[in-house]
Amino acid sequence: MLKWLERALFASRWLLVPFYAALIISLLALLLRLFLHVYEMVLGVFSTSDNDLLLHVLGVIDTTLTASMVILIIFSGYENFVSRVTPEAHDNWPEWMTQINFGGLKLKLLSTITAITAIHLLRAYLEVADGKAADLQWSVLVLLGFAATALLLALGDFVAHKAQAD
């Protein structure tokens, strides 16, 4: 009975595969959003203000960072939780994709989320109107919270690696 339960638990990791497939579909949606940003940016390049053009560029950067974060989750999640990937079987497989452990993934995700939050803060700053200053202050606090969390996580990883080395 125990052996069967252990086999079922071990096999249940394959239930994560549909989640990764859904993330691939999410990447396609982000790609469509990217095309929309670029289309609007190119159409308005001669008629919009510098701030509006910058907002479109920030939208492209935001979408790119989000897509990169999804890729990180797909590859490292599959590698860490479902099945090992042999990079030798794929000619152009980036070596780093098989070297991200769960702690590294958390740090990379938090760093990306902090960068995305900073972009949203910059967009809010560029779009700020009278009476919206309080919203901007809350955005700054959220950004500082993410940055502090990322810093503490990095410090914790550093201390853990230092303790393992000793």
C-alpha cells in the first residue's frame, strides 16, 4: 500500500504539465499584446508627444519582462518539479536553464517583479494628474516593499551559500 502511494505521489508531478502548457498559451497572449504596443507606437510616432512614445516603449519593456518571467517559470519549474532536461539533446539550449534551482528562481522572479513594478511606477509618474499624488506614493511604497523583499531574499541566499561553503 505504501509503495503504491509513493508511486502515485511521484507520478502526480506530471499533473503540472497542463499548467506549463497554459503558461505557453499565456506567452502567445503576451506576444499579441506586444504586437499591439508596437503597432500603436509606430502609428503614433509622428503625432504623439515624447511622453506618450515613452509610455509605449515602457509597455513593450513591461511585456518583455513579463514574458521573460513566464519563460523562467516554465523552464525552471519543469526542470525542478517534473522532469530533468538534457541540454545535450538540444543544440541551442541555453546552459543556464538547467542550473536555476528553486531559490534562484524565487530571486529572479522577485527581481523581475520589482523591475515591472518600477516600470509601472514610472508610467504612473508620467501620467500623474492633480489629485493622483497619493496613488503615486502608494506605488512607491509597493516598489520599496518588493525591493526590500528581494534584497532580504538575496541576503538570505548569500548567508545560506556562505554557511554551506564553510
